[in-house]
Amino acid sequence: MARKNANRNLVGVSQVLNGMLDRAGLGHLASEDALRKQWSTLMGPRAAEMAKLESLKGWILKVRVESATWRNELHYQRDAIKKRANEMLGAELVKDVMLL
């Protein structure tokens, strides 16, 4: 006997949750969480100690930087940070990097 639903597409739990978050206007939370998990890889170990991911909202990645010296250094790397973040996310979700 053939299965009735054999051709039905199965969807993973993460896809369902991401869809629910998107519909609720909170889709950025899943992307923010993914960046948090890879922050040290994204920034490099030393920079990750000095610069902490604050939030990802409205396509703006906000990064809290401990010192003016590091803020200045990272200012010139904003495009590279944005590019690496988008590569990690697999989509162009980060449009700008704001250093706080």
C-alpha cells in the first residue's frame, strides 16, 4: 500500500520557527543568534573580545566597542565586517554596521 503523503514536502523545525518569527516581525532574532554563535570567527578572537554584538535590527548590525582606539580601527573595517556577516548568514541581511 502506497503512502498517501509520500510526496508531501517535509519542513524542519528551524524553518517553521524562522517563518513564525518573520511573520511576527522578529525574523532578525534568528539571524542575530546565528551571528552571536559565530562572532569570534566573524571578528577574529582579539577583536571579538573588544567588540560585542549589541543587536541586529532593521538591517543594521550594532556593535558595542570598548575603546575609542578599537572603534576607530573597526570603523575602517565596517564594509569587511558587513560582507563577512552576510556570507555567514547566507543572505544580504546586514546593510550597515554601526559602532557604539
